[in-house]
Amino acid sequence: MESFREPSIQAPEEQPPEDRALRPQRMADMVGQRAVYERLEIAIDAARKRGDTLGHILLDGPPGLGKTTFATCIPRELGTTLQIASGAALAAPKDLLPYLTNVSEGSVLFIDEIHRLPIAVEEFLYPAMEDFRIDITLGDGVAARTINMPLRPFTLVGATTRAGLISAPMRDRFVIREHLDYYSPEDLAEIIRRSAVKLQMPMDDVSADEIARRSRGTPRLANNRLRWIRDFSTSRAAGAIDIDIARSALEMQGIDELGLDGFDRKYLETIQRVFGGGPVGIEAIAHTMSSATDTLEDDVEPFLLRCELVVRTPRGRRITPRGEEHLGTLPQSGSQARLF
Ligand code: ADP
């Protein structure tokens, strides 16, 4: 390996300072995802012992579950550098060139939202991933010629919320493929306790459990809820936090017992009220809610599907009896009234 500087996270402006403060810095600091953690630890350990380059890794799962955290911890474990790119920003092969030519031996290139890479960029990546070389075409027409440029061996870590959109040739080039699932309330409560310590918020276990239950199995949401409760407490309760203050703060944000917020419930209500419970296509729901289908598919649906509040059928989305029951049990709070 030629470079051992601390991994440089190259898109700090995308993370608020507190998000960086709460993000675990080492894999050992991560809570939950034990099976994924152990498999990655073995692969990293083996690569280190053999002095080899770690195989390419694909991480998939809903937003906020720790894909970026794993991707930023892996190079630290390897003692190597990190470059961060986003699939959405890599419009043409030339956009990838600076990253590929900058890789040092054994370093990590993280591409977030890798399902958004255009096909031309994806094909440009194939030889880079497989043989550590790129083919560059110079000139046009009959004068065009292709030169092969060797690259230093590196590890590509790809993250996606939509594993289904990744083409089979791309998927097959990843040696390690891991799916991140929602966290248990116990793991989330532990994350909340650790974040509370980092934010210097005194927090009892009952409050941590309550926030965990209302965070949709997602560490990012748990941390966001925690920050809101801190603000609420500072403004309304002279900084004290107990279960009543935590509940009042969450209710003020329209977060219900299951952890759904106003937008999640608006989605359920749209299916139930406007489309008679479904089945209804995602585009029709998105149009009615003035939202993007991507937002609904990435941020809203995975948890509602997981809780069996909606189902996906060949003819569209349908609300389940459990979903109807959940809507029926909701208090008609201010946050709901605001939605329609
Ligand atoms: P993703 O890339 O999957 O959208 P991130 O890795 O950015 O999610 O995680 C969001 C936030 O959640 C991080 O900033 C971190 O604070 C927290 N987080 C995620 N996974 C864990 C974990 N396993 N242990 C502790 N905190 C975590």
C-alpha cells in the first residue's frame, strides 16, 4: 500500500456537523447488523493478513440504516484512503476518471446510489472492477483509437436503496453483497443512548426505549428524533428529558406510536380515502400527494410494507386491514389536520 493517510471523506458539506459527530468512526462502534458486521470483518481481516485488496462490496437497504457508515469505516479498518462519489453525479465516463486515476493501491472508492449510474458509466466501470484497467477512446470516426490504462488495485463499495435496479453484470462483479435490514428496538435504544452521551443529553432507559420504538427501525431517524427532543427540551423544559417530555416532543412532530410521521400517514390515507383502499399504481399515489415516486418508494414504502400496513400486488398498492386499523386508531391531532 502506498498511502496511509486518514480516510478523507470528500463530501463533508452533505453531512451536517452533528451527523458526523454521531456517526460511528470504527466498525466496532457500530451497533446491530451483527451478521453483516461479522462477514465484513472476516473479509477485511483476511485481506489485511494476505496483503490483498479487499473484494468489491455492494451494500443495499433502505436509507439511514448504515450503508455510508460501513463504507466510511471499512477504509479505516484497512488503514487506507477513501474517496466518495454519488451515482447521480456521475453522468458520463469522464466524471469517473478523476476518481479512478486517484485511487491508491488497496484504497476504497465509495459510490453511493450506485443504481443511478447511466449504462455508459456502468460499462466503463466493468474493466476497472474486474481487471483494474480502463479503456479510453481518443479521437472520432476512423481516427479513433482505444488505449488501455492500468489502474492501481482498489475496492469499490457501492451502496443502493434499490438493489433490484442494478443490472446483473454489475451485481455479479461485486464479490460481497450485503443487505442491511431495519434495526430491532433494542439495538436502536442502544444507538440512542450512545448518541445522547455524545450530545451530552442525560437520558433514562425508558425514554430511550420510547424513542427507539418510534424511529421506524432506522438509526438516522432515531438520531433526528433525539435532536428534536433536545431542542424541545431546551426550549420548553429547561433541558430536562423524561418520558413525558420525549412523548410530547414526538407528538408535536406528528410521530405516532408506530413511528410513522404525517407524510407516512398521508400516503396511507391517500390509498384509503382517494383510491378506496387500492389497488392503485405508485404514480397515481405520487401525483395525488404531489410527491416523487422515488421518495415514496425509497423513504415511505419499505417500512410500511415491512409492517404489513400496505401490500404490493401486480395491480398496485393496497392498504391492509392492519393499515386501516392503524389509521382508525389515530388521534385527530393538529399534524393530521394540516395534511389535507
Ligand atoms: P445510509 O448510508 O444507509 O443512508 P448512514 O450510514 O448515513 O445511512 O447512517 C445514518 C446515521 O445513522 C449515521 O450518521 C449514524 O449516526 C447512524 N448509524 C447508522 N448505522 C449505525 C450503527 N450500526 N450504529 C450506530 N449508528 C448508526
